[in-house]
Amino acid sequence: MKICFLGDGCSPIIRSWVEYFVEQGESVSLITANMATPHFRFADVYRVGDTNPKRILTWLRIIRRTKRAIKLIRPDIIHAHSIYAYGIPAAMSGFHPFVGTQMGDDIGVLTYKSRTARAAVKRVLRNIDVLFAKDIYAKQRAMQLGCPASKVQIMTSACDTDRFTPTERSPALRDSIGVGPGDVLAIFTRPFTDQYRVDTLEAALPEALDAVPELKVILLERGDYQPVKARLAPYKRILWLPAIPHEQFHAFLASADMFIDTFVPRDGMLGHAHGTAVTEAMASGLPLILPDKPEFHFPWFNAVLYPIEDPTRFAMQIARLARDQPLRKKMGLEARQLAVKYFDRSVVMGQAFHTYKALLESGMA
């Protein structure tokens, strides 16, 4: 089968999809607008972006170059990773079968904030043959935007559970960032932007740190972090690190003791995704403390939940888990088992492959 992916070639998610299908012996090509995309072994890369982009002209060029690349590749199927950024040129190419994967907020926050984006996404969803949505709430949003329910498949994020594994835990790495054998390390990986509700995080951490002297917390210098870093400066057990390259991410996750998160879009917006980092943390054997939102009640999650508007409850859950090593171990083992069962690449991408075959067998090509 000749598969053509469209997506950001520097994204570890896209690289994982390309590499998996190459490993399965399929003929794989990638169309990307990211001109910094590196070489892919055994996969052809078509770079369709501009090194010095101007917004409207760049969109027109990307659409035109994408059409040209698809004609050259002559794939059996195209699969766009992002309904907005790559779904638009995929839809404009007129090629079928056309599969799309919801990425981040492309059918969520983006379509609430921008009429232009909403109109573009609606057009993509009219032209798509199958949409992979992360959960039923993303499916509901896609349907609100005009995508027939028959075209939507629920598909969780994929994770390389051979790479993200508890065996990657590194005492040397912990020591290098100032974490001792008796310390309990929590890790937060989101950028400091409004949609990640970092106000709740900022309010909760001092309470949790005051309650548990052994607790240390990794925060990443991503987004608008400087004001938060300044306000939390008195708390020396907060370890501020530069953004971690994905090649090293597995070691940091496995070397932590719990994963904490605050992502809840405001105003009840549907369509967002929980994020690959959550699944990678589970595969790494970490217990999770997550905001109480509907998708985390599904059987493939086993997190401790808290109300996003209650920083004190968040702090209490962090402190409780930090003090309870047997509970952390139990939850971490369960998280690992769930990740292997539901999020492993062979499970998720195997489902995608069956969809590709069904589309081709239906005579849609």
C-alpha cells in the first residue's frame, strides 16, 4: 500500500507514524510544510512550505505544492495529521480516500476562537472520508461542525511503549537535576499558556510543597513562563528546566514519580485532545493527577482527579500521592498496563491500517 501522510515532519507524533508503517513494509511518503524536516530513512519527504513565509501567499503555495506532490506520489490513500493545518491542503487536493486525525485543538479551541478557522475546518470535514477523533467529545464537536457520525472513528493517541517504559528510570538523571533518592518528583510538561490553566497550577504548588518536604516538581520553560517563575521563585524545590527534546523525554518521564496536569479548555469547549504526553507518562509507569473532565472517566485512564477550579484540592491530591508510595506503585503499574493495551503503536496504527484497507476495498480510490 502506498500511504501519503501530511503533517509536521519535525513532530515526534508524525515521525512515529511514518516510521511504524515503513517498519511494516509499506511504501510511505510525507508531505510537510516544515522546511526543517530532517531526512526519513526509507520514506520520501516532500517539503511544500516557505522558508520566509507570508501568511496568505504561503497558504496558496502550500495548497498548490501539495496538489503537485500528491500527483507525483500517486498514493493509494492520504492521511492528514491535523484537520486545520494539513487537512486544508489535503481537502483542496480533491484526493480520495482522505483520512484525517484530530490534533490538539484543531477542531476544538481554534474553531471557537476563529470564524475563519471554523469555516475552513467545516469544509475539510465535508470532504473527509474518515476522521480519527480522540474521544466521544471530540466526535461530538466534529458532528457540530458538520461531519457525519458515520465518518468518525474514535482513536486514542499512539505511544511507543517500548521506548516509554519504567525501565528507562535513571538515578543519574535525577541526581543531575538535584533530585535525591528520598525525594518524590512530580513532572508538569505543558507550556505556560492560558488554555492549560496554569493559574491553578501556580496556586496549588506552594500548598503541596509546604505539605510534603520531600516533594520536588519539574516545570518546563515553555510559553509565557517568566512571570510564573518569578512569582514561584521562593520555592527552591521547583526545578525549572529548558524544554525537553522529545529524544530525551522518555528518560525524564520514567525518572519522575508522578505526572500532573491542568489542561481544561475554558467555557466547556469540545474537541480538544488530552495530549500524547499523558499516554507517554502512563507507558512510563507514572501515576497521574489530572483535572476532572469527561474523557478521563473512560476505562483507558486510571488517574486521580480533581476539580480544575479548586487548587487546594489539586494540592491535596499531589500531597496525598507524594506521601503514599504503595499507591504510586499500584497506580503506575496499572497505568503501564492500560498504555500497552490501548495506546501502543501496534494497536492504534493497526486500527488505522484496517481503516485504510476498508476504504480501498470499498472502491473509493
